[in-house]
Amino acid sequence: MAFETLLVKVKTAISNSFDSVPPKLLKKKPSFKSKPNVGVLAFEIAGVMSKLLHLWHSLSDATVVRIRNDALNLEGVRKIISNDESFLLGLACAEFAESLRVVANSVTRLSARCEDPNLRSFQQAFLEFADSGCDLKGWALPGPKETESKLKKMERYVTLTAALYREMEELAVLESGFRKALNHADANNVGSKDQQKLYELQQKIFWQKQEVKDLKERSLWSRSFDSVVVLLVRFSFTVLARIKVVFGIGQRMPCLSRTLSTSATVYPSDQNPNDFVVSGLLEEDSKFNEAVNEDMESGFFEANSKLLKPPESTLGASGLALHYANLIIVMEKMIKSPHLVGVDARDDLYGMLPRSIRWGLRGRLRGVGFCASDPVLAAEWRDALGRILGWLSPLAHNMIKWQSERSFEQHNLVAKTNVLLLQTLFFANKDKTEAAITELLVGLNYIWRFEREMTAKALFECANSNGLLFKFNKPANEI
């Protein structure tokens, strides 16, 4: 009887907490109109904030130096993409601009819900600032102190909102488990231990609700919608201004919180900073610079979007960049351990080859003998393959990483992209890449056959020596 009374009380409490609305919430204060809070949109806004923060950190002095000294000087980039530094910097600028454009579209959608008419005009003001550099509303953050303050505030909001998301998920799991336990208790006679478990679970739910309530108060959930969008708007302007300063675009830029030091200057001093892209993509289009300069007249973001469109001669245009990256990584593993490669794995590798590479491979292997027993030639092939993989493999791994990071971003609040598109196979020249892959296949074919022949020879010699040993060990009357 006591347990039944407990169940009735628990059910009543749950029913009241889930289905009823406290009378206090129904009362309206006629003298005060509260601004709408962010509420459940907190998670979407936290995702937008995290991407803005990531863009800002990606434009730090240290990162700019790394792009200039490391990314642009990758041997693979110079061999099969372009050796024109200005063009490569243009690609980097275009990718940052495109990432910001995507984030700004989200901010535009959010700003349309604001009460402040100035915020609702964000898109027009942002595009005007991008194209002309005019910030009529003064939304770009003016100095380092204010920028650092807003930066820390946004980072705190993102962290707290991510924690709120986790705690709300845990609360949902606890409540679901509690309902199931109650239904089980209704259908069966339970003992005192089960009663204690129900009570403990109810206590967990109570404290979990308190944790969720506290995080809602501290995170984006309880902030006013307009105040949060103001943060996004102002930081979008600031990131755009930072991109223009880093890549030397435009003349009328406001003072930013990060002054680009001399060591971090992107362009050499003898170049015009306005000429941020010039010809040189795979040494094939001498009018490329003129076309880009004409495109700039159509708008900052439009010009950069066109720059990211790969030419017909690249792997990106043919849709083979990711496939070739996987192919190169498979060959890399085989070259490192050719003795572990079976006939089936070799056939699978051949099945991955597109028709153009198959034709080239047949031409290279035509006339090659079946014997592969020269250890000197095998060593030379290993050295040659190691050199090719030394510059080709990083681009392949970067391609996989770039793709996986963007897939990861779709399901997470915090963006983690650290690889630029110019460091991948996306802009790689198709013919040059296929020539390198064909060379890898020819070398792999030789060292694979060499390993098999050496293994067969060793087994044959071992069998012969065992046979002779067996013959010598026979008794005299059996010989």
C-alpha cells in the first residue's frame, strides 16, 4: 500500500511538471514588455559563433606565417598546382572569403528575425562593406580591447551552450528511463530495492534539471535575441576587415585588434597589394589575372567564388580529387609493405584505376620483361617511389582531411578545419597527377614482383637444403 501511494505521488509530480504550466508564468506584466530570448535557437547560433571564431583564429599572425612559409611551399603544390605565389595566396584569400560568406548567410537569416531594423539590414550593409570598404554603421570592432572582450564573450557562450546541449540530452535519457521504470512498476510487484532505485532516479532527474536551468541562465539560451545577433554582426564585419588587411585588399580599412607584423606580411614589399591574384594556374592561362580583375568589379564575394572554381584541367573539375587521394594512399601502403600485397589486393588496386591511367600504364609496361630479380634496380625504384610519395602523399592526405573535416562540421558546434583547399589535390593538374600515379604503379609493379621472386627463391633454396639434409641423414641401408 505504501509503495502504491509512492507511485501515485511520483506520477502526479511528473504529470504536473510535464503537462501543467505554473500560474506565475501565465501572469502578464502590462507595464513591461520583455524582449524575446534566443531559446532553442541557441544551438544554431552557437554553431555560427564557433565558425566565426575559427575564422578569426585562422587569420592570426602565426597562421598567416604558416600559410606563407609552409602551405605555399609544399613541394607537391609547386609541382602539380602552381608555383605562382601570388595566385596561391589568392586561392587562400578566396577560401577564407567563401567561408565567411557562408557564415554571413546564416547571420543574415538570423538578423531577419530581429526587432531592430538596423540589424535586419545586415546583408546590404555587409555586402557594401565587402565591395567598397564603407562601414557606415560602424559595426567593425574599432580596437584590440573591445575585440578581445567580444571574443572571450563569444567563446564563453559557445562553451556554455555546448555544455547545455549535452546536459539536456542526458536529462532526456534520464526522464525516458524513469518513465519506463514507472511503467514496469505498474505492471509488476516490485520490492524495496526497486523502490529505492526509483527514488534515486527521481533525485537524479531533479538535480539534472537544476543543472540545465543553471546553464540556460548562463548560456545563449536566456540572452535577448537582438543582443546576440549584434555580436554576430559586428564580428562578421571584423573578420571581413581582417581578411582584407591580411591579403592587402582595399585601402580604407579600420584599425583592427590584430596588427599584422612585418614578419607576417603576406605580400612582398615590391608587389602591389591590390594585385592579390595573378596568372599562373598550372602555367596555362596568361589572361587569368585580367579576368579576375574584371570579376572584382562584380563584387568581392562573387570574384572570390569564381576564383575557387577549378579550371577544366584540374582534378577538382573532373571530380577525381577525392578518388585519386584514396588511390594514392592505398598505393602508399602497398609500397611500404610490398611483401604483404596479395594477388587479390593487386587486382583491387587495378580496378580503382580510371581508363586514362590504365592506358598510360599499359604503354609503360609494354616490353617490360617478366623477370624482376635485380636488387640494384629494385633499390633504385624504392628510392624513386619514396621521392614521389614525399611530395604527392601530403596532398592526398590533406584531401581526405579537408573532406572529412567539412563532413564533421555538419554535425558539430565547433568547426575544426585547418587544411586549405590549395593544400589538397583539388586544384592539381590532372595530367601531371596521373603521370605521377602511373610512375608509382610501374615502380610498385617491379618491387612487388621482385619481392615475390625473392620469396619464391628463398623457399626453393630452403626446400632444396632440407631435401639434401634429409638425404644425408638417411641410414646407409636405405641409400
